[in-house]
Amino acid sequence: MKTLSFTLLLLTTLLPANAQRFEDYFTDNTLRIDYNFAGDKNRQEVSVDELNVMPKWYGKRSRLSELPVEGNGQITVRSHRTGKVIYRNSFSTLFQEWLSYDEAATVKKSFENVFLVPMPKDTVDITVDLRNNRREVMATLTHTVNPKDILIRHIGYNHVTPYATLQKAVNPEKCIHIAYLSEGYREDEMDTFIADAKEATEALFAHEPFKSQRKNFNIVAVKAPSMESGTSEPAKGIWKNTALHSHFDTFYSSRYLTTLKLKDLHNWLAGTPYEHIIVLVNTDIYGGGGILNSYNLSMTHHRMFKPVVVHEFGHSFAGLADEYFYESEQIPMYPHNVEPWEQNITTLKDFGTKWGNLIKKGTPIPTPLSDDKKTRETRVGVFEGAGYSKKGVYRGCQDCRMRINETPEFCPVCRQALLRIINFYVE
């Protein structure tokens, strides 16, 4: 008895001071919180729309108070009784991206946003922070949630959208849950959707580090039927009746394919095993988009489907930045005197903590371009031109899956960043 008591005391002593067990604070359910983000370039507001509870929790069960990446916003859950942080996650939103466009200087708009947190056992205070491109908090809301609130809507218990399981993780308690969702597929086109989802899956796992980490992913394909095939094309005056009301021409950019209907998206997924979302759009027109911890959306029947869906997953899963720029259009998304939080670009303020370990001694910083085709995807340095800027923003390799479709692999910098995220979830 004394020996047992001593052992328990020793184990308790060795536990980290901030260690917390999932079951101490949460039930095995998901609290879905619907928010409205509204405002313009000068002022933004966050408001609660609705609370929902869904069966099972498919997110992280350890490192609950840690962030995988910083993101453009954060959601923090604290114990109402003690003030202790018991869960955190990060995100980016279309609303925050819209604020960078000229329209936001003269027009106020509202955007739907949906976040998932584990269902608390006791009353909690939930804080949502929105941050600008200088990593400063620009809007915040804290609200209290009582898990016994009778007006928390129960969804995903009796009516669940049919889905097919494409892959089972080895450990369902420590894995990454991905759900494909059909968009613009009629009921009679679901066989095509499943085939497209399988093609996307194989494309993803053809790339490292996903290839070697395949056993850690659980994947389903959720069959949300649309009344019409395809998606809307506003520039052509074409508007389709689809499950998610997706469309091209987002923010008047012809190739930017998104959906603004985040509540509809999550309604279709309620009761299915999901955290990370890939929306497959039944169109042969080039386009897509990816938003950190929100969704990845891609066309399926264009010849560039496979590289695009992988590229967009880099955005939505790990918050990787675009590494390209347009000669004719410089978008000042990243102030040159602030280090971006994205792990694959830098303004030279602090790239060393990102991929400094991958740069060979003696490599000049910034790094000049090379004509050697063999090293364009493997030689790590600091190359100017990234994040939509020709000058002042830098990438880790000359070419990468996050730069151009013709590059077949993620560069070493992006592979390292992706692996860090995978390990965050499964270790």
C-alpha cells in the first residue's frame, strides 16, 4: 500500500504543471458555435448567432491549450470558475481577407463563421479574437456558455447526411479527421463524387509528409446532394441551386471559388466524423480556395484538380501561405517590418525559428536564384518574392507545391511545417 502510494505521488510530481486531461473538462461531444463577423476596414465586430451540440469530438485530445499555428484569429475556452485556459485553436476567415480589399474601405459586410470546440462539462468563457496583418487584436468577444442551456440546439443525432468511409486511422483517438463534402453533385452523381474523393485522397497521400503519415488520417466522403450540377459563375450571369451556394468570382477574382454559407456547410456535416473539411466542386473550370481551419474548396474536373486540391489543403490544414506573386498586381498583405505567422514565408525578421535549421552553412541571405533545375525544389534558402509581393517577402525554396502547379512536391520548408502540424495532433 505504501509502495503504491509512493508511486502515485511520484507520477503526480513528474506530470507537467500545465498538463490537463480531456475528460476532466469535456464530454465526448462537439460544441459548434455560429458567429457573425461584421464591419469594415476601420471597425469590426463579433457576435454570437447560435449554439449547437453534436455527437462525438473529433479534434485534438491533448495539448488542449496549445496552438498548432498562430492564425489570423484565435478561439480560447476558459473555465468560468477558475479562469484557466482549457482549450485553444486558431483560424483564418474570408471576412479578414475581405478587409484587405478596397471595398472594405467604404462598405460594411457580415460573414458567417463556425467554430468547433469540445463540449465543456461546466460553464466556460469563450473568447474570439480577430487579428490584423500586424498580428494585433482588432476585435474581440467573450461570452459565457452554460452546457446545460436548454437552447443549445442538438444536431447530427437523428438526421445524418449519408457518407462513405474512405480510410480509417490506426488510432481513432489520436488522428486527423478529414471530411470531403460534395458541392454541385446531384443525387444521381454521387458515384462520381466518391470517385473524385478517392482521386483527391490518392493525390494528397502521394506527397510527403502525408505519404509516410497516412495511417494517422481518417477520411470520409459526405454526400450532400444539390438540385443542379456545377457551381455559380457570376461573371457569366450563371447562378446554380447547389448545396453550399458556392461560386467563382469571390471578391471579383475570377478563379476564386468559395462558399460563404458556413452554417449550411456544417449542417451537412453534423453527425459525421469531421474536423478538417475539403469541399469538392463538380466543375471543369479552374479555381479553388483554402482557409486555415475553415475549409479547402477545389474544382474536380479540370486537368489541374489534383495539384490544386493538395495546394489548397496546405492552406486549410497548416496555414501555409501562397509563395507566388503577380508582376502586374502587388497585394500588400504582409507589412515588411512584421514577421508573418505563416511558417513558409518571411520578411527576414525571424525566419530562423521557421526554417533556419534547413539552411546550409554559407548560404547567402537573401539567396540568389539558380538556373539549376535539379535544386530548384530542394535547395533551402531565403528567396525574394512570395505572399503576393515581388519585394520584401521571401520563401524557402525557388519552387514548391505552394508556388506553382507544375512543381510536383512540397519543398523541404513546407514539408517540415506540415509534419509539425501532423505531429501536433497525433503525438
